[in-house]
Amino acid sequence: MLTGSLLQDVGAFFKLHGDLATWDHTLKVTSHAVRIARLYNVDPMKAEQAALLHDISNVIPASLFLETAREADIEVLDEELDYPRIIHQKLSRAMAEQLFGVDDLQVLDAIACHTTLRAEATRLDKVVFIADKVAWDQAEDHAYLNEIRQLVDEGHLDEAVLVYLNHVWNQRDKLKLVHSSLIQARAYMLEQKEAAEDPAKRNLRRMFQHMDWSNHQILEVLDREQPDGDRVIKLFAHILSAEAIWISRIEGKRVQAAVWPDHMQIEDLRNLAAENRDRFSCYLDAVTPEQLQQPVTYVTGAGAEYTTEPVDILMHVALHGSYHRGQIASLLRMAEISPPATDYILYLRQLERKE
């Protein structure tokens, strides 16, 4: 029997099912959700409702998630069949509506995406989503949580959300599932951010996305054709190593890569390309137009010291890679292997086709 107080009813529900751990987490998330909602002019009562009910499905054993979802006529995606735990946000939505009488679609939708978020998320969605993350007691193990909390408190909700989405995206090779809703949410927010940012920075970002795409075009050819000799591998290793060297200089970190590394295998190249992509992406996400103009000082392998603006370094990295990829194309043709087409305009065309 519902009392009319959602706080009391949800608390009683968790206690009835002996799930005090989730109730403790729920109280923390609710406290954060109400506080954050007030910071961002979101209805605190709706934030409280969504937060109180976001994990209500935790009383159901995970082994029964699929069965319960089917009985409730909840759509289950193919990807969710391999990781049913992710269905809990949909189950919580259904339980909020059917057991607790919630009929506010904004509240129900926020519950249903509190783990993965979604494209075109509302501000209420983001408040509940980020409250669920900042409530974790793992800041000492996950530095990005402190960054998220700071961004939230400083008025940068979207940036805080993107920090988490980027963290998950960058860990995608290690995770059981990166949900399609999260991928779509991240893509949408990045598009919105790119559309609003400084044109020069936007052009740099697109240039480095092209660089990553081009590197993967070459990796596909090397995987498929495995050219004789080591000239192509050595030249491609030089491209990737130079990328790693320059981003280290921009970040003010010690350079550990060799300019012309030896004995690199295709798997080594693939890992280095992915690492470079993530480092440049994180840098371009965080850097301001003003910081792009602030010179950095570095020492070359020969011991000479130079000072250069990051924007010029980034231009050099992109042009350097394009120059050497042209050399790789020539070497592949000499080996009677069709080189990949890596022109910038071709990258833009395939990007438009995806959109």
C-alpha cells in the first residue's frame, strides 16, 4: 500500500526485499540529483522521483532480468542478450510506472537511460545520469570522477557528462558491452559541441579524425596483404611514433618513443594508433583556443631546445603523416598492392554517408 510519500515507499520496498545496499546508494544518488537539479534549473521534484526509482529493479535477481523483461513486454536488444544486467534501467522504468504509479514521461525516460544516457537527452536525463556517477565512492581509484564532480560544481554539466562517456568509450575494448544508446548519446553530444566550438579548433578536430581514419585504412591493407620486407612497416611505425612524440611534448610529458622504432609488429602498430587517437582526442576535447596559442618548450632527440605553439605542432603532425602515407602508397604500388585511398575529401564523403 502506497503512503503518498515516495521516499518512504521506496525505502520500505527495498527494506522489504532486504536490499539495504541499493537503498543506501539510492539515497546518495537522490541527494546529488536534487542538488544538481537546482544548479541547472531542473525541477528538483522530478529529479528526486527519478533518482529514488532509478535502481528499483535491483530487487530482481540478475538471472531473471531477461525473463522479467519479456513478461513485462519490454523490448530487449540483441546486444543486451549478452549482458542482461544493462536491462535494469528499462525494468526500473516499468516498475516505477506499474508499482509506484509514476506517469510523468520525463521522469520515466530519465530512469530508463540513467546508465547509458541517450541521444538528444534532456537536462533531467543528464542530471540523473551524472548523479548516479558522482555518488560512487571510488574517487581514489577513478580520477575522472573527481573531474566530473568539479565540472558539475562549476556549471559545466555537458562537459561532465562527456568526461564519463569518453571514459567508457576509451575503455570499450576492455568492457563486456558499450551500449548503443551510450554510443549514440556520445556521438550526439560531440556533434553539438563541435557545432558550437571555435572554428579553428573544430577544423583541428576534424583533421585529427581524418588522421586516425587514414591510419586505420593502412592497417587494414597491412592486415590483408602483409607486404614483403619491412620498409612499409618501418615507415608506418615512424608516422605513429612521431604522433606519440609530439603529443607527449604538448602534454609536457617525457618522450619515450623512438623516432624510427625497430621490430614493430602489426598488432603493435594497431595499439599505438589507438593510443594516439585517444590522447589527441582527449587533448582536443580539453584545450581552449587560447591554450592552442600558448607556446610549449621541448627538447629534440639531438638535444636542441625549441618553443612552438601547439596549433603549429598539430598542423605539423597532420602534414607529416600525410606526407609519409603518400610514400607508403608508392611502396605498396611497387609491390603490386593497391594502396588505400586516404584523401581528406574521401574521409568527409564516407562520414556524410554514415550520417
